[in-house]
Amino acid sequence: MSITVRYFAALREALGSSETLDWQPGLTLGALRDQLLARGEPHASALSRERALRCALNQQLSHEQAEVADGAEVAFFPPVTGG
């Protein structure tokens, strides 16, 4: 199966705007982040577990336990504040 991963803000500067990945059904957003981290640099720095990051699944804020289905769009971005 194939998914699209999009990056925003500083992540976009480090990793580009998006990439398409082959993915196994039933895996989670957390597992995706771990697999991206395992790629080494620049993913390891940009997606480090020490960095506070938010994730979205199909344009909805989500938690790392959410399952990623075929054709999904995943986004990683830093937390934002504002009013």
C-alpha cells in the first residue's frame, strides 16, 4: 500500500514538502515516525522523539496510536499557538 507523508514549517525545510512511501496495513502513526527515524539523517534530527511534533491523518489531528490505511495522507508539523 502507498501513503503520502507531508511536512510543514521547519520539517519542510529539512525534509522537503512530501514523500510517498510503501506501507504495511495496520501500522500506526507512531510506527511510521519510528521507521522514518531509522532512515538516519536528515529524518533522525527533524523527527526526533525529543522534539514536540503534532501529526495529522487525512487532515485530522491524530495521536500516534492511530492506524494508517492505504492511500492515507499523514502530516507532521510543530505545535502551533495563536488566537
